Amino acid sequence: MASPLSFLRAGPPPPKAILLPDGLFFVRAVDVSADPAAGDAASQVALALEAASPFPLAQLYYGHFSLPGEGRALVFAAYRRRFTTEMVAAWDGAEIVLPAFAAVLAGKVGPATTIILASTEGLTAIHWKDGAVPSAVRFRPLAIDVTEEFRARARDELLQAYESKAVVDLAGPPAAEPSANDKEVAFRCGEFSSRMPAGAADALDVRDKDELLHLRRERARSVLAWRAIMACLAVAGLLVLGEILLVLGGLWQNTRNTQLHAQAPVVAKIETAQSLADRINELADKQLLPLEMIGAIVGEKGERKPESIVFTRAATSGQNMLSVDAQTDNTGDVGVYEDNLKALPILSKVDFKPLRAANNITNFSFTVTFKAGALKPWIPPPVPPSAP
């Protein structure tokens, strides 16, 4: 029979965690320096995002995962307009808001290991080449009603991108669980667990950083209050209640488990319906594809844009037009880049503005217009008919 004080040794209750769809985020692995002159990991990540993203940090929900002694950080970000007002409102009261794949990043895996995380939106591959910080994350969207054969084929295609010695399949996003203390945040899916330091968990939260600072202060006060309550309950249990708490606690736990089991099917149906509705609304309402536009004019591996050219601002105008401000220390690369863009068949118009040079830096701007319907979000291929 369990001790009446066992629940007091269980540590803080599991945090309220909001797991966001992986498909909303773009992910990059960036190098971080341990040199104090380079700043902490968060500062280096912010600089890397400012250099890589066409949008200011204020227009992004972003986070990162890094550990002391590792020379790499995994950075993820999403354009804020991809999130509806209802989605953001659901974050109220949450202790941590992060992409679903971020919940497994602190799992103990060996080199050349890939985790395949299944969700209602598709499959996510998280790959560790070496070290404790993943080197790459890829997401493959899938329709809800695809066959198991098609899902298995999509999984194999994801794995082809990596040289994996071990593959871990997770049937669903991990759920937050109680941790041993308030200095770590724990997630679990089946036998797989991910326990990350509280500092690393805070860095994963994608919400506004000023708002997070306020929430962390509130959480610290809540932890102090929780400890005080637990101490009072321990004293009262030792001096007064004794074995009575075991009986009452057992009855309460049985009632709670009964309610949870009774409500689980209803909750699962509601979550599935909500996920489908959110996906339908996203497909119906989304008109701008800013990240896809940037990717088209830069190239999948940056082959279309010379390295010397750096984007300083990008903004969409309508559904098919993108305006970009840029600078370079090599004026000749401007003409090369203009020729590369004019050769793209998906562009109907390329307009470069006059150059402005100062202090060996050439500033320029240009506007590209995409052909109607040429730029579309990725849609999974139709499911082949099964053999009779």
C-alpha cells in the first residue's frame, strides 16, 4: 500500500503545456560560440534569426534549444499572422507554449538517431547527427484520412534524408508529466521521456519575450506558494491525519481516474474535431505565402542569391508581389542576382530600383511579381487506389 505522503514527494504537478503544430514553424540549426564576448545563446540566436528571417523578431513567434557545452542551437520560428486570435487566446494560463517536436528535444538519444513523431497534421523527423542538440528537423504534412501504406511510405522518405543508426517512432506528441522538482520540465510518450532543465524549457517557449518574463515571475511566486502548501499538508498529515489521508487520498484518486477515463473519449473527439477545423480554416483563409516567396527568390540552398547580398527588409503587397530592401559590398553581384531572378519562370516581373552606395556598401531595392497560381503551399499527392 502506498504511503500517505507519496504525493508530497512527487514534485510539482505537470505544467500546462500547449503543443503547436510542427508545420507552422521553419527550423534551422545554428552554431553558437562559448566565447563570452559573443553573448549568451539567446543573444546569438536572436542575431541569427534577424540575419536569416525576412521579418523582424517582433513579427515572429520563436524559440530555441541549446545546452551548455554544445556548439549548436536548434532555432525555430513562425510568422505571427499564421496564428488566429482564437489560437493565441488558448495560450492564456499555459506555463509553456512550444511546437510538438520541441517536447522531445531533451530526450536521451545516441548519435545518428532519428525520432519520427506522428501527429494529426503529419510526420516530423528530428535527427541527431552528433551531440545532445538535434542537427535537423523536417515536417511532412499528411491528410488525416491517408492509408497506413501511404503513411509508411512518407516515413521512409523522411528517413532517406539522414544516415540513421537508430529510429524511434512515437505514436503521438509527448504529454507533460510531473517532474522531480521545479528545476526541470518533463514530457513522456510511452517509454520515451524528455527531461529538460527549466532554463532550456523557458527558451523553447515561443510567446512574446516580455510577456514571458512576467509569466516566469508569476510562476516563481506560484512555486513558493505550492511549497508552502505542501509543507503545511505534510505537517498536518504527520501530526493529525496519518493513515486517514491514505484512505481519503485513495478514494479521491479513484474518483479522479474514473472521471478521466470516462471523459477521455469525449476529449479525444473534441480535440480531433478542433484540429480539423483549424486546418480547414487555415487552408481557407491563408492568402499570403511570404516564406514561400522568400524561398523562391533565394533558392532551396541559397543558389540564386549571391552570398554578399543581405536582405534588410521584406514585405508582401497583395497576394503575388514581394518588395525587398537589400545591401551588398559587391556591386557586381546586384546585376548577377537580377539576371537570376529574371530567368525564373514563376516570376512575371522583376523591377530593380537605382543603386545607392555609401561607405563601400551598396543599398538597393527590388520588387518581384509572381505569376498567378505559380506559388502554392505544398499539398500531399493523392492516395493511390488500393489494388482489388
